[in-house]
Amino acid sequence: MKDATARAVERMLAADPVWTATGTAGERIGLDRHTLLHAGPPFADPAEICPPILNAAAAALLFEGMAGGVEEACALVRSGAVTLRPAQDFGVVTPLAAVVSRSMWLHVVEDAGGSGVRAYSPLNEGGGPALRFGIVSGAVVERLRLLHGAVGPALAGIGPVTLTGIAREAMEQGDELHGRVGVASALLTETLVSRLGGTGEVCAFLKEAGQFFLNPWMAACKTMLLTGDGVPGAALVTAAGGNGVRFGLRLSGMMGEGWASAPVAAPQGPDIGPPGGTPRPRLPAIGDSAVIDALGFGALALDAAPLLRAELGAAAETAIAAADRLLCADHPVHGRRVGMDARAVLLGGPVPPVCLAALHAAGEDGIVGRGLAWHPPSCHAEAVAVVHRLSRADLSAASAP
């Protein structure tokens, strides 16, 4: 299996992710109006859906005009009349509790290296009321209308944006490309605003959206991982994410066969709120942005982000020390180790970290903190077992008379 993983990593290293287009989920991935996409592995049934994702689903249905109020929208989800499915099953990555609906605009990121692989992510809503924070309100719905009624269409004609160069420059200035994307977002915004003429409602929005780079970068990381997908016997992690209940993985050699998942703890780190206030209960790890860390950035690149490293303290040192034992190869552009080998955890290696915001468990207060979450080791054991099983089946089929 070592050679198979090496082949998967080699393909991944050749990827060159470029944001090439912007379009609605209905147009780009054929999403129907009765399906919403969420982060992480699938829910066992609608009753398991965590409050922040249920809130986000309700806001999305209000935005789509499919419900007249929050209770009606929630009832559509609980009854199964509207289905929630994992975004990464469609090549989409979505942050925190954000869901994707048919009319929402997506970044389209393609491998310019010629593999034909592409991935997608929704547009970042900026600060303030936001779907990704897992709250539902009139302000969240109005933000969706601005984002997908004005910003998305304006970005449709901006032309290709090379993301790797922005990412490399931002890391040199203190971003680790997940918990800190301020430099990268400023660089991207400068490019976008220049192409859009510098004035108007959309440019004003982009200038205030301090994390706008995060979403296309998620799609870029997913694109790189997908170029290494589908190699029989390979243990390269190609999907990772939490749904607020469970954390899930896919490996290259799982050949698209479901998810390996397990219950997951909440991110641990500094609280966000009034000094001296009572800490609010945190939701278990959530978001497809875990693909960033699975590639080798985020928590595994905290050495590049001294301010965030200091804020996270001893946990950051543990995460940094894990990089060499979890990651496979040096990236030709970034000059950093990338590519997570799921077998490393089974061989006594460290548990992989993810740099995440923490959402309020009840879905009432949005972001309540930030910190590090850790992959459940059983996910790696289950995923590697699936790869072994499929590999043995292939060998048996090949040796049959």
C-alpha cells in the first residue's frame, strides 16, 4: 500500500488549483431544490441534525422561498421533504454550519494541471450575521440575498484567479491559511476589486469581508486532494470534515465507498465573549474546512502564524510537532510537507489536529470560541480497514482463474 499512497501523493503534488468561474449550485452541480448540502459525513436520520445546521437549513429555505417561516422550514427538514446530504459527496466544501442550496453561487476551482478535477465552495458571507455561524434570522436571510443576488453574479466574469501564489505570499506574512487568512483575503480582495472597477456595492462588500479567501482556498485544497483520489490501496486522506455530531474521513483507496466516521469533541481554545463571562457550551467539531488541515495547512502549519500560535499555546506546539509524522511529501510550490497518510495514526503517530471556530451548541449565539479539534483515531482505523478490504478483494479477483 505504500507504493499506492505514493502514487496518490504524486498526483496531488502536480495539481495547480485556479478559481476559474462562479455559478449557482443548480447550474454547476445540478443541485435540485429539495436537497441541501452540509459539511462532514452524513447524518443517520433527520433527528440527528445538530441545531446550527438545522438553523442554517431553515435560513436557506427562507432564502429560496420554500418556506414562510422558521418552523415551517425546520419541519420540511425533519420530515425528510427536504434532504440534507454531505457536500463533499458533490465535490463541494462548505464552512462550519453553512449549507448550500440550489440558488447559491459557488466558486469553481479547477486543476490547471490538466487532470480535469474541480471542486466548489459557497461564497464567504463576511462578518456579522452569517449562515455559517448556525443562526437563523432576518438579517442572515438578507445577507444571503445580497451575496447571491449581487456579489455572485458580479464575480461571474472576473476571469481566472491563481490561488497558490496568494497562499504562498500570505504564509510568508503570518497566515496559516485556516484560522488566519487576513493577509490572503486582503491580497485576493485587491485583485477582485481592481477587476470590478473599485466602486459600488459589491466592492464595498468585498472590502469588509475579511475572510473572503477562506472559501475558495477550501475548494483549492479539495481540488488538490481529489487529484490524488481513486488510487486502489492508497491511504491518502482526500475528504475530512465534521457535521457537529460526527467527524468523517475518506481515503484515496476507499474508491468512493462511503465515509469512515465517529463522534468528535468540540474545538478547545480561547472563548469569544465578554471577559469573565461564563463559557458557553460548544458544538462538536463542524465544517469541511478540515480539508485545509488534512492537506497540511491550518493546524499543521501553525509555525507560519506566530500570533495564532501564541494564542493557542501548548496545543499549537503539539499540532506543529505532528506535521512531520503525519504528512507525506514536500510541496513543490509551498516548500512544506503536505498530504496526510491515515496509516500514520495507526502506527503510533500523533492524532491529526484541525484549527476551527467553535459554534454555540444550541445554535443561538453563533461563534463562541476558537481552538483545535482532533480527528477521532477510530476514523483512521475504520478508513484504513476499508482500503485493506478493497485491496484484498481486488487481489482475489485478479488471481481468480
